Amino acid sequence: MTKGLQMSEVTKYYAEGSNRIAALDHVSISVEPGEFVAVVGPSGSGKSTFLSIAGALLKASEGDIKLNGYNISTLTAKELSNIRLQEIGFIMQSSNLVPYLNVLDQLLIVKRMSGKVKREDKEFATKLLEELGLGSKLKSLPEELSGGEKQRTAIARALINNPNIINPNIILADEPTASLDTKRAHEVVSLIAQEVKSRQKAAIMVTHDERMLEYCDKVYRMEDGKLLLAESSRSVVTHG
Ligand SMILES: Nc1ncnc2c1ncn2[C@@H]1O[C@H](COP(=O)(O)OP(=O)(O)OP(=O)(O)O)[C@@H](O)[C@H]1O
């Protein structure tokens, strides 16, 4: 079974009056476990559509998508929602935190839904939050957090979703550094890169932030719904 994410000739049409526009135009990409790729491109080029389809939130009009070996076009709605829960860590622009849960519980909710929260789950969550500078906010509710703190909580939640090396999952990040200062932005993206490498996750990050490309193995450019391999970021950016 092939792990990671494979898209083959994926097209997405949106109806626009009597016309239809191809927001994605025959997109093919393969992201292996342990690989961190970036997708850049102008506004309206199709990046959000791409990420929504990769995350099984939106159906493609044409083409095949495989997530950790599952061909998602053949799955029922129930199976799709299980795959989303088990295989995918989403880091979206709007952080979608649960309003009545404190920061620590935001991370443990998936575990809580699927059974019992173990002591090591709590320790892992606490450690992750401390690494992200949220050690003093464990008991805070979303309304008590700044935009950046909410974003970091959402990132931690995406990283903890399935910290299981035998069944590597997929991380999809939409502008994860949008509301962060430079220092935090580097911390967050290097943390994602570290998770990708140490836990063999396959990750895709949509970003406008050129400074973050140095953490990625490959950079793709989206233009008018077409996805092109731009360059290997390591060949253009030297690590300090
Ligand atoms: N639900 C929808 N119905 C109709 N058209 C849509 C819909 N969602 C997106 N589009 C169109 O599809 C194209 C791609 O949009 P998409 O949001 O994927 O771009 P994007 O690259 O993520 O843009 P941004 O960087 O501004 O978020 C755009 O022309 C957009 O207007």
C-alpha cells in the first residue's frame, strides 16, 4: 500500500453562471511520508481548492486521490470522515477552536472522542504546547487568546492528531504563519518540518511567506489551476 498523498490528473470545476471555471486543471502530485512540500501562487490560483480536495473536504470533478493508500473517490461519507479524523492534521487559516474547551483540552478532544486519554497523551500535549510558547495558557479558553496563540493551538492540535509512526498521517497547512511574528513563524514551521521528518508524515503547506520555503523539500507553484514544480528550495536557500 502506498503511503502519503497521491493525486493524479485532478480537475475541479466550479459553476459560474452558465459557464464553468476549472479551479484545478489536471493537477498531479505525490507527497511521500517524510516529505514537506510548499505550494505558492497568486490569490485565486486554486490553492485553497487544492488543499480542500487533498483533505477530503471537497470532491474533485475528475481524477484520482489516494490518502495513505485509500482511494478516496470510492469511499462513503462515513468512511471519508473517519479518514479525515485519523489520517489528516489540518492547520487552516481560521483555527476553528472549540469555544468552551481550554487549550490543553483542544488537543485531547480527538483522543477523548475515540476513547480514553492516557497520562502520556496529556504529557505529550503539554510538552508540545510548551514548545510553542503556550505553557502558560494551558487552561485558557480561545476567547482569552491572541490570534497568534489561537493559531499555535490549532497547529499543536493538528500535530497531535495521530502521533503514530506506524501509520504516518498527512498534514495540510493553509497559511500557517499568517498571524505570527517572524520568530514564531520560524518556530512553527520548523516544528512542522521536524514532525514530518521524525514521524514520517507527509505535509503540504500553502504559503505566501517566502522565508518559510527553506524548511520545505520541494516548492510547487499554482498558476491558473495548474500545479508546477518550481524548484527544490534547498538548492536556492542556504541554511544558516
Ligand atoms: N465555491 C466556489 N464557487 C465558485 N467559484 C469558486 C469557489 N471557490 C473558489 N472559486 C474560484 O476558484 C478559483 C480558485 O480559488 P481558490 O480559493 O482555490 O484560490 P486560492 O489560490 O486559494 O486564493 P487565495 O490565495 O486568495 O486564498 C478562483 O477563481 C475562485 O474565485
